[in-house]
Amino acid sequence: MRFQARSLPALFALLVLAAACVKGPRRPAAEPKLPARETSPLGPSYVLIPVPSDDDSLLGRVLREAPEPGRALQEIAGPNPCLPHLEEPREVAMVNDYEDAQELGFGSQVSAMLGTFGFGGGARQATHLLYKIQTQRKKFYVENTHYEACCKTMGCGYGYVAELVYGEGEYAAGEETSVRGNVDVAFTSASGDYSLKVLQRKSVRGYLAAIVKVNQHAKQAELGPLGLAAKAGVLQEASVEVRERYELEQVRIVPITHEKQSGWAFADGTGPITENDFIRRYGEVTGTDDLDDYLGRRNTGSLIISPVLAAGFGALGTWGTLELIECHKPDGGDCSGWYWAGAVGGGLMTLGSLSVIVNEIVNADGHPIDHSMDKGDANKHVRNYNRRLLRQIVREVEEDRRGASGFEMKLHIGIGQLGMSGSF
């Protein structure tokens, strides 16, 4: 009997230690991921031509204003008053492959963009425009020494089409998806990872892209395949309500100091959060288990120490109690010391057990400065998370608005009654 009683604290400690080694619940095993392809995007100042053809009349023409997403270059192009100061056009081979996905904005601008590229209503849920092209040659102008002076006098708008790139390939409208069975293409790049379902696609051939040389006197802005690249991304196109929610919920990487140790942490609008917290949010927003391998207990050390101490003090209490029983026998002697041993041991065992519970419930995620992933991966996952979070917030706000403004009409037919009611 005495051996079994004294074994209880050790058994308790073993059970707690076993629990400490087990990670939190995981999502069911997902379907295998489609291998992600490295992107090879068009370089700076390359702007896609939505409807390619063999017509090279765009070459050398000035752009009256900066090209914006949803507007074809031909729409803003005009005669170049300084054309005589461009040398005769040249043509050289340009054999390259380019492939990338450009994120779209929201609402009417997306519709305009898709319409410009020839995609219909079936692509209205698109979140990205994909292109996969193989270039063959380029035709270009070279300026002489008087061109800039001429433009300063005559005015050459925003810039001019300095090169046209000829080739063939495919444009596609794609929607970002978390359902791996629906993924048609997956990209990985420095700006983030994309898993896309292709909604519509079209083959293209001809002059696919133009290089726009911006005038020195024009306002400088970064150009991308769809035109002007907005510094704030699609966020600036969102409503005030969306921006306010996004500012609160988006995650950033911030510097942090804890117990004189400097590092970095994930943080939202309320302050630093733990890595486990970010991983759970990432899974909820993206619908994937991509980061679950990083999910785990961050207080293993303290969770081991606490039950060991609890077991030790429990052994002391058990020993004191058993000896107390022995000393109450007729020849047992003074029992006061064993009272104290039993009481102190039992009390400390209780405190140790409470410490185990506190560590299990309160501190399992550790401190925001504790990490399993490196900072480079963290930044990439944060970009993916924020991109998907923004679109989720936009969708939820739109659904709330439709629910608030919608009108529902119901016809009631029953025995002895006929009626109609409506509700907003």
C-alpha cells in the first residue's frame, strides 16, 4: 500500500510531461499542394498591351497622361511633336519567358480592367490578372541629343512609347482560392504566394508589351504591367470602413524587447501578438494549414519544471503522511515533525499543480518574442495574410451592406388567409 501511494506523484508528473510534449489540435490533412512556380515578371516600365496585334503604330507616340489600370495605351496616345529627333526605329531579337500574376483592385476598376483585356462577366470575381508570354523580338527608337530640349519646348506629355515587344502567350483572369482542388496555378515570389483558380483565359500574339520612357519633367511614378503601380496597393481603393478595420486587424513585424532581450514580434492594431496567435489567424483567413508545423507549445521548460517540483513536494507530503500514520502507533513516538512535513509537502504540491494549470491555460503560447520561424519567412507570411485579410474584410463589409439595404418580400398562403409582407 505504501509503495502505491508514494508512486502517485511520479505517475502524475509523467502524465503531465507527456501532455507537454503534444502539440495543439491540427486541421485535418489537406490535399497535396500544387507545386508553386517561381515568377519571372516583366521588368520596370513594361506595360502590357491588352489586345496585342501586328500593328506597330503605337511606337514613338506620346502618352498625354500616365497609363492607369483599365485604360489601353492607344486611348491616351497622341502624335509626338518631337518625332524628328528620334532615329529610325531598330529591331533586335529578344527571346525571353515572362510569367506572373498582378493583383487587381475592387469594384468598377476591376471590371474596367478585365473589359480592356477582353474578359467578360464570368471573370468578375477575379482577383489577379495572369500573363505567361514568350517574347521574340523588340522594335525601338533611340533619341538624338535634341529630343529632350524639343520636349521641354513643345511638350511631350507624360512620356512616349520607346519600345514595343513582340511575342505570344496567354492572358488569364484568376481568383485566389484556398481550396487546393481548385488551384490551377500557384506562384511564389518576393511579394507573396498566390494559389489561383483560372476563370477565363485567352491566347495572344503580336506586340504584347510597351516600354514607356517617362519625360524628365513629368511626375515620376513606378510603372508596372497594368500601368501605374499604386504604392498603397488595393487598399487605397477601399471604403473608409474597410480601411479602418484593416488598420486594426492587419499584422506587422515590429521590434520588441523582453527581459533585456531584443528581437521582433508580430503585431496588430492593439500591439504585439504571439507567433501561435498569428498562425491561428493565418489559418482562419487563408483556410490553409501551411503554417501549422510552426504551431506548438512555447513554455515547455516551465511546464516541465512545475510538475517535477509538484511531484517532489507531493512525495514529501506523502512521505510525511505515511510516517505520521506510523508514529501514531503505540511505539511511534513524537508526531509533530511529520504533521509539518505532510502539511508543507501537500501545500507545495498544490501550488505546483496550480502552476501546471496556469502554464497550460495562460502561457502556452509563450511571449511575442518567441519564434519558430525566421524573420524572412515571417515577413512573407504576413504579406500573404494581409492581402487575404483585406479581401475578406471587403467581402464582409459588402455582405453587411447588402443585408442592411436588401428588401425581402414574402407571400403567405394559408387556410382562410392570404397575405403579403416585406422586410428590409
